[in-house]
Amino acid sequence: MTERPLIGILLILLVESPHMLKFRWDFNETSFSRAWHLTTVALLLSGILILLDSGARVAMPVLLSWLPALLVAMQFVQSFGMKDSMPLNTFSFFANYHRIRNLRLGLTESVIHINFGNVYFVTTMVAATLGTWSDSWVFLPGVIVLTGWMLLSASRSRPLSLVVALTIAGGIAVAGQLGLQKLEEIFTSSGAALFQFDPNSTSTRIGKPGPIIQSADIVWRLTPLDRKLTPPLLRTASYNTYTLGNWKCSPAGEMKFKDLDTRTLADVPYSLLAPDLEESAQLLAIGPGLPRFTLRGSAAAETPLALPGDAASLRDFELDGAERNSFGTVRIFPKYSIIEGTVLWKGLQNPEIRPFPREDLELPAKDRETFQRIIRDLGLDDQPTLAAKLSILRTWFRENFTYSKNPTISSSSLVATSPSAIVQFLTTTRSGHCEYFASATALILREAGIPTRYATGYAVMELDVKRKEFIIRGTHSHAWCRVWSEENKQWLDFDTTPGSWMAGISLANSRTQRINDEVKRLRENFFLWRIKPGNRLGVTLGMAGIGLAMVVFIAKRLWKSRRHMKPTGQATGYSGVMRQTPLNAIERQAAKHLGTRPHGQPFATWLMGLGTSLPEPSTLVDAVDLHQRLRFDPNPASEDEQKRLLELAKRLEAEIRSHSPGIRS
Amino acid sequence: MSIKNTAARLESAIGSVMHGQQEVVRRVLACMISGGHVLLEDFPGTGKTTLAKAIAKSISSAAFRRVQFTPDLLPSDILGISVLDPRTQEFKFHPGPVFTDILLADEINRASPRTQSALLEAMGERQATIDGQRYDLDGLFFVIATQNPVEFRGTYPLPEAQMDRFAMQCSLGYVSAAEEVAILSDQTDTHPVDRLGAVASREEILELMTAARQVRFSDELRHYIVTLVGATRGHPSVQLAASPRASLALMKVSQALAVFQGVDFVSPELIQSLAVDVIAHRLVLVPEAKYSGIHARQIVADLIEQTPVPV
């Protein structure tokens, strides 16, 4: 909530204004129920909207952070109503129905009453901790100081114990805050840190036995346009340095992301071609003859775009910006959480720059012997062209290796072991998943002197025939190589994983998955419809109109039914002078020991409850007698009496303060 | 000073007969002083009749009449009747028991509503109209009616209009064991009522009544009374709510009670202590509430709790 100060201030005004305003409403149980219905509708609607906007994992914290605004109707009926509590069954339709029936039948029923202010306070605190400001160092001290201020004004005695209590509470708050943040992270970061995307390094499961578990949720959807050409692989990132099952980018200077160049290409917002090409070559990026496809999916800031290795440019995406690094990894800053646009590809150029002479040929020294032997056995060095070398390698992998999602190779990812996981894969087991194939191929090719990189992304393999679109799921994640062709001055995709790996995946199409897909599709369609410029205005106007009409309707009815509130402690309907006495002033002080005085309990009776715990009960008796006279006897009191009561009240206050009788029930 | 004295003497005299019932005695006396009438609803044998007799006996030269209400009782049995005097050949009015200072209407719900209603005019306006002739009742006209809450066979519940004429309805209830022992030991020889002598004159009672009317009552508390009584109107369990007559009675009885408490102004505590007795019997509950055990007295008690009181 802290990131929306305007709404926050408005809510504060609404919640705190009753202290300054002199009118109230006589809200009864029906009003409470109505407010709750309104709140439920608001909760449901905003829940749906937030879910559509941001997806299931982020929706909960976002909804929580909006709770103070959504619950304001309840707080309104509480703070502007005459009653200081509401029955608990307001919040349950069935309990309420039961109660109304019992009332009608005249059956007695015990009802628990709560003050919604407490609930609202807690909600506000929770919402505040979920806001962006809660990360700043002022947040927690600020909250503690504010709470301390509130508590201090409520009880002036024992400030030291209050400070101690606040310190302990502050400690718990820090722990709670950290815990909440962690929880939020877990909820928002796609379930587990394992799947978090890092453009500069990726840790593979090479050397880790056990099955790979992937989500079958749709990530992207791809519809070929014009020539019905479809890219077989969509890359999200490339890496070039291998150590113990991890691929990283190097040198460090090239990892930096730079904005995509838009200068020369006014027609196309984002050209993807390598920035080291000349301007004339750059123009190829918008070539009208290039094949194209539309790409649709959900995205957040810094989401990597899945693109073909020879992607040329992006069109029609609603972006705040896009950037890429020297390895051709493109990431975007979308305007909305769901994006759709056109990708032009087959530009005969690449998004990444030329290979680095050292990094793209680097090898783990211990394993070189194995690679050299394989190269020798296959006769790779004897082949004249790159294409021939690749062909031999592909055949070798296809004929001698099997695909397995559950490999048995085990090796440490911290220290180099002998033989390494890759060597085990190449020589003994000859069975593994795409990460093995891609890493091994890349290293062998490097040994053969061909700059090669490791690429991750998705295989395009599931065609929805009815809709004529390709569906890309988490299970379609794939890894392959990018091989530099010196001849074409181009990076080429090279995939040695046996094609059989796809067979295992397309079967995983359960009924729940189909329902999930359909929901996601609907959500995306609705969202994209909503953000289209024409529709967006309509939707905004329509929603604002409905909201405004409701607010006006409610406000008008409320305004008509408002009542002017007499100062507290005065008879209803009485507009004459209210003669407060000095004793009235100690009500707050006494309330600390007696609890708040119930509406219907006369002040004198209530105050006499202090009686036995005071050292001199006679002071109290005298003061109360005099108070009654001054307050309720229509005959004006003499000045002496007033002075005397003032003195008695002072003495009484001092007595209460110094002796601070124990809290009484 | 003499006013306070009179009040205290009356209280202690009746208190000596009614063991452990100081609170109710004070209320009933306050009701009398306020010019209202009281309905005692209680189980048999709790001392309803004794209380009425004790009050009558403690006031010197106060006429006391007792009418045992039965189903065949006629209005003329209460109001009086004109009889032709054969000597003068004129109708001569024989006043009924209503022409008295203190009237005990015992088991009032046993008479027919017609007879019960004969009391309406007398109680409301302190006058009786018989054969078109108006007769004023005495300044100190106080009706103590009793009824039994458990025996309903052969009874006629009091009409609402009649109920409304009673300023308040009290219950004596059972006393503590110690008090009951005191009652037993008190009556070994003679009944304490018989031993009771007059402690106040009729004039002194009239003085008390004047004093009660002079007890100061702030405007704000009048609003409080009106709010409290008004809260019965529109209550979901109440079919017939309290009338302005209830507000009036509550104000007057509070003033009278103030006299007995020795204060000369009314405080909200006083009003609250009387509100249930003064308001509850006037309410008619909706049948659903009635048959499911909700009591009018509880409703009024709840309303007292809910109505903001001036402090």
C-alpha cells in the first residue's frame, strides 16, 4: 500500500475523519451486511482483475496490498456508525441467515461482537509490509515509532515498560517482515529459485542424477504468418564458458545489456541484428520478404524473449524498452503483463556479435583428451566443410546415444572429478538429456576449433491444428549449440539431441492441463482485448462510470440519512447546553483501569467501580456526589461547589495515577 | 427535613413487616407518592396483600378498601350504585370501594375485562362517572393490584389500556432464607401488620406528593427518558410499544424515588433503576417472541444497555 500514497491518504482521511466530524449514521445489522456484500463483490472483482493482470502467484500479495482499500466500506460503517462493534455473523451469509431466522422466531442466540477497527488496523499493517516502501530502512522504525506514539497517548503511565515492549515487538516485527518478504519471493518467483532466469549463467543438471521435472504450463504461443514457415528452436539465452556443469557468459564486459538500436529503423521499433553490422546490412532486419510469426505470452520486466537464432526484428510489441547483450539474449520491459507482437526472422544475420577468439574456444583441460580421441575417431579434422563436420557429429550422436530424462551420471558440481560428467556421458553411459548433448557437442566442436556456444530455449513442436498455432510449454525447454560459420559469418543452431526426446513430451496432455491451457488462453485473449487502444478507453470509461455511479448512489443515500451527532455523553436528541464537570475529564484516565464505559452505563455507577482500589474511597464518593449535582441538577451550582469538584477531580486523578489500581474485569 | 423524616418513617414501618423487601417497598411507596398505581405480580404467599395492608395501616386516617376480584364481580361492585330510597323516593348513591385512599384489587385478573375496565377512569383521571354523574376521587387514591403469574385458569388478562394505567409493575419474589426465618419468628404470636401503627398522617403523605413534584428534573434527562421509551417503538420483538404515558410515569416515579433517596434532583441512575418496572408491563410482544421465552423485562433491560446515557 505504501507505493500508493494518494489512495493511502484518502483512506486515512476517511477512517480518521469521524474524530473531527459531527455526524454519524445509525448503521444497523442490515447496513453491516450490505457493506460486507459490497466488500465481497469488490474483493471478487478486484481478485479477478488482479489475477488477469498478473497471474496466480503474484495475485495474492497484490490483493493483500489492496485490502485496506477494498475493506474501506466495512471500516466506514464501523467508524461512522453509532455502534462500536458489529456482530461476527455479518461476515457469514449462513450465520447471518440463521440469526435472522432466530430473531424472527424469537429464539435467543449469543452473538460475538467485534470492532472492525482492529481487523482493519491489522490489515493495514499487513498491506504496508507488502508495499515497496517496506524494503526501505525507514519503514520498520517508522511503524514502531507510530505504534509507540499511539500506545503512549493511550497510556501515559510506565513509559519504560512500553519502550521495552516496543523493542521486543520491533524485533518480532523485523523477523516477521523478513519472513513475509521471503514468502512473497517464494510466491512470486515462479515457485522455486531453480527456475529463475539469469542471462549470465545457467546451472544445468549435468552430473545430477534424477528426473527433470518441468511445468507443462504454456509459456509462449506462436502463430506463423504469410509463408507458414516455423522456426524449430526459440532461443532465450546463450552462454559460452563451461565449468562443472555450469554455463556462464564471459568476458564480463560483454554481459552488459544494451538498449536495442532503434535509431536507423524508424519503421520497425526494434532491430535485433548484431550492432557491429553496417547500416546497409541492418536494413535487412525490416526486409519485407522476411518470414514472420506472432508471439504471445505473459512477461514481466526483464523477461527474456524466446526468439529464433536468426531473428531480425520485433514489431507491434507494447514495450517500454528492450535490450540485449553481446550473446544475443534479448530481454524486454513490457508495458503490460501479457504481450503480443510480430517477430521477423531468417534475416541471414544474428542478434549476437562475432565470436570471441578466446572465450568461445575455451575447454576444460582435463577432458580434452577424450574430445581429441572422439575427433580423431570420427575424422572430424579431415572434413573440409563445417556442414560435413556437423553432419558426422549429428549422425554419431544419433546412432550411439540414447535420450534419457533420468540420467544416472553423478559428479560433483563443486570440485573437478575424474572422469567428469561430460566424459562419463561421452564414453560410458551414452545416455542423457539435452543439456548433456548440447554441452558435449559444444565442447567437442571447440576442440575441433569451431567457436561454439551453449543455447537454452524452447523447441517448437506442438501444433494446435484447429487454431493453427504452435504451443510452447515449460516441458518443451531445450538446450542446443550455436555454431559459428566462418564461411557465412553467421551463428547457426546445431542440435544433436536425438529427436526421440519429443515423443515423451507430447503425450503429457492431461485433462487438467487442457483446462489450464484454456483458462490461460481466455485470460490472455481478454487481457489483449482490454489493452487495445479503443477498448482500453471504453473499458476504463465503463468501469469508472459504473464505479462513479455506485459511489454517487451510495453517497447520496448516505448523505440523506446522516445524523448529527451530539457530543458524547449527552442524551440523544438533546440540543441544549451540556454541562460537563471536571470529573468528566478523568473518564479517559479511569478507563485504563475500568475499561471503556459501556454506552448505557451511567458515569457515576461506572466510576464507583474504582472505589475499593483507591486509598481514600471517600474522595471518590464526594466527587461523584458533587458531579451528579453539577451535572443533573437544573439549579445552577455555586462557585464554591465547582471549585471543590475541580479540586476533588484533580486529587482523584492523581490518586488513580499514583496507585494505578490493577486492571479490573 | 420533615419530608425526609416522613419518608424514612414510612419506609422503616413497612420494612418491619416486609422483611428483606426494602427495595420493592421503596419503589411501591415512590409509586404511591408519584400519584401512580402499582401492579404486583407474584407467586401466592409472597406478601402482596400484606404489603398493601401495611401501607394502608401506616398512614393514619387513610381509608383502605380491599376488593377480591372474582369472575362474577360487576363494575357496580367497584364503583358503587344508586339505589331508590323508598322514603324519599329518590335515588341515593352508595359509593363503592373505589371511593377510598388505598384500594387493594386482589387478583385483578380474575374479574371480567368489563369489571377490570371499571377501574380505568378512576385510575387514569381520579374520578368516577356513575349514571352520568361525576364523582371526584380522593387526592390520595392509590391502587395496588395483585395478580398471580402462574394460575391462568379462569382468568382474564388485563387489557392493554388497563395495563397502561399502572405506573409500574413490581415483583416481590422470594426472600433469602435468613429473611424467611425472620418472617416466621415475627409471626409466632400475632401478625406484624396487626401490630403496625400509623406513622404518617394523610396530610404528610400529600406533602410528600407535593415534594415529589418539586424534585428537579433536567431537560437533558427528559430527552433521555423519551429516547429510552421511544426505543421500544420499532423493536423487532415488540408489537405494542410504550406510550408517552410511560415516559410521564417514568419521570414522576423517578422524582418520587428521589424523595425517598433524600436527593432533590433526578440522576440517570434513578431513571435506569425504575425503567424496567415502569416500561416493561406496557409492552405487547409479537407472538413469536412471546412463545420463545423472550420477556418484556429483558427487552427493556437490553434497551437500557444500548441507549447512550448522559454522563
